Amino acid sequence: MKDLDCLIVHPTTRVKTRSPTNVLTNVILPMGSIAIADYIDRNGFSTEIVHTGLEEMLNPSFTIEALFKEYTPTVLGIDLHWYPHSYDALRIAEIAKNTYENIFIVLGGFTASCFAEELLQKFECVDAIVKGDAEIPMLDLLKTLPSQDLSSVPNLFYRENDSIKQSKKNYCPSQEQFDSFNFHRISLLRNWYNYLQLTHENDDLRQKLKRQGWLCVGRGCAVNCSYCGGGHNAQCLLTGRSTPLYRSQEKVIETLKVFAEMKISCAYCDFDPFGRKTREYYFKLFEMIRKEGIDVSTQFLVWDVTSKKFLEEFKRTFNPLYTTLTLSPESGSETIRKLNKGFYYSDSELFSWLDLTKENFIPIELYFTTGLTGETVTDFRETVQLGKRVVEEYPNIIHIACNPIFLEPGSPRFLDPQKFGITLKFSKFIDFYLTYKKFALGVPVSSRLGYETEHMSETDIIRFANYFNDQVYALTH
């Protein structure tokens, strides 16, 4: 068995079907897990990351019980960033507690942060929760554990005898601290080479010419979309971050150089916290990428329409082979878009932007959704009409889809459902946990989305998304 100070485990959402094997989804690893592992390893504590879904893809007979026969960790860290991992994260924690006599189990990530007290109250297999950013708290936890006094570990919720305690120390990284973290040491992940074959959240490990790396550019957001659990207010509530934080361009270049050494051909980037208000950061970054001669494609998500200058600089910077720009108008109704999105743009602004992308031959992915606050059947028809129009007029749109909104913990609509015109079916962590447990066991669930709106039932929300894809998505394939 391999002795480790800290083993970091990534859970995976399992959906049991009638086929012999489970469907594995939500397989992308949070970028923060790599930064945490690297930071504590560089400070003298041995660590390794294991991705349970990846292990199961490589070996269908893989089990958590067998995994724990290979390691003897002092601390087990389990990321519970995304709510679809609610069941599997706790399943892993329970098996670990039954396997090791003195192991200390800590959870972190947005979902764990949102439900820190409830997790400690209802799951005795969990010893602590890091609420918010976790790099320095995890190192402090490893340093402190021998004394058993956890009150000095920042951002920590923990159990002491029969009581739940919260550390009085808060931590949110400064610019200097943030730039000290390393987000590209993927080699700390077991079977990391295979992980790079994954290009989206429900993928297989067949050899691909496209190898994707997830590029950390920053943390935070300046606005609140009604449905998003990572917006400005959620960041303030869960992490104490009041303004978005960028990594320095020099550190991003450092990561991209490592990506090149690892033969990563496409960098996934999803950080645009100020929208069109300011993108000066990216103009400098793009210039540095060109100056360094870094040859890479990108799947780049923008949260707002962009300027002509941005598109031109973007095109000059990235290898066109796998490069795309992604935008999510969400609704064909300007009224509904304005009501729900933190970054609003009119149809006229959207079409002007699409005109520029067509002129520059930039491949575009567009995403819409159903279940928005205030959305009626009439509004949805506008979404379908808009979708059909853009597909017909813009041949550079290579992908278009509509997905129903799933309820996100910490989102404005979750925190104030009455204001946002929805009825919650999930209001506590246990609701998410039990739902994803049923998915894993192949048992019917009473709710998939966790809510319904004042104008649409949950069945309607799902049915309309499917209708859009039948009518519009099919036009691009």
C-alpha cells in the first residue's frame, strides 16, 4: 500500500441503465483540485489525485473498495464542487470511513460550501468542509491535524465532539497568492495521459487527435444570472470574493507552454467576468501568446458579445483547427434574456456580432435554454424562431443546442425562489443527494430539474428543450 499525506478523489455521476455498464457523466475535474494537490505537495506533503470515473473507464471492474487497498492516506479530500456528484462524493466518504481507522475526510467545492452545516449534521463520515478557496486551508489543515486543534485553519467547518464549529479565520487569495498556484501539474493525477483524451463532460477515452486542457484564467464574476450558482452574490457568500480575480498573463503563458509540452492541442477557456465592459486583459494575453509562438487551438466561451477588435485579435492568436467561440443567448425573447442574464444584449447586437464572426470565418457554438424565469410558451417559440434564423443565415455556426436549466445551489433563484417565479423541489443538500442516488441505482426520480416555473411544469421545460433540438439542432447535422 502507498502511504500518502493526502489523497484527493474526484467522484463521478453514475446513471444506471438497462445496459450492462453504467453511464458516467460529469467527468471533468475541477481545476482547483490540481492547484491544491500541487500546493500541498510543493510544501512537503505527499499527495495524489484519483479520478474515479476515469479509473472506471479504464477498468470496468474498478471499485472504490479496491482503490482504498492501494493507499493509506492520512487525509482524504473529496471535491464536491458540482451538485451532480452529491451522492457519489458521500458514497466514497462512507466507504473510506469504514475502511480506514483514523482517516480524516474533508470535502470542498461550491456545493460543499453551500451546504457545509447540513453535510456535517447529516453525514458522520465527513469530518470537515472547506468553504470557499481551499489551497492554503488544505495545507494548514495538514500542518495542524497532529494537534487536533482546527480552530486556526481558515474557511473550515468541522465537528468537535457533538458540536459543529466554524473557524474564525477567513481566506480568499490575494493576487500574489493566486499567482503562486500551479494549475498545470496534471501529472499529479493518476492516469493523467488518458484524462487528456476527454474533451467534454460525457466522453470516452478513445485515442483522439484533439487533446484538451482546461485553462485557469481566473475566479469570480461581476454579475448575477438568475440560474447560475457561481455569480457575483454566490462568490461573495461562499468565498468572500467581491471582485473577479485574474491570474497574471505571465502565469497563463506558463501554463500554455506546459500544455504544448504535453501535446495538448486545444485549451478550454471559460472566464469572461466583465463581458464587453473590459477585455483589455485578453488583448494583452493574446499578444503574449503570439509573441511566444504558442501554437494552440481554443474552445473559448464569452459571456457577452464582443467587439470587432476582439474577434480580429482572437483569430490572429489561435490555431484554427479546433478553435471555436461559444456564446449563450439563452432565449429568443429579449425580455426574458434581460430578465435572466447578467450580461444583456439585444437581438440587433447579437446579429451584428454574428455578422462579424462570419466575416472573420470564426466557428461559433450557440446555446439556449428552457426553464427561465418569466418564460412562457410564446417566449419559447421566439427561441425556436431565433435558432432557425441563425442557422440559416450563419454557416459558421457549427453547433447549436438547447438544454433545460437544472437548479443550481447558491443561484439567485435557489436563494429567493419566490422573487424569480419558481417552485423549488430541491431546497436542501439531501434532496440533491437522494436524487442522484436514485440515478445511480436506476430508481425513478420525482424530479430531475429540482424546480418548476410559474408558467411551465418540469415536463414542459424538458419537452421544449427536446423540441428545439429536434427542430434546430438537426439543421446543423
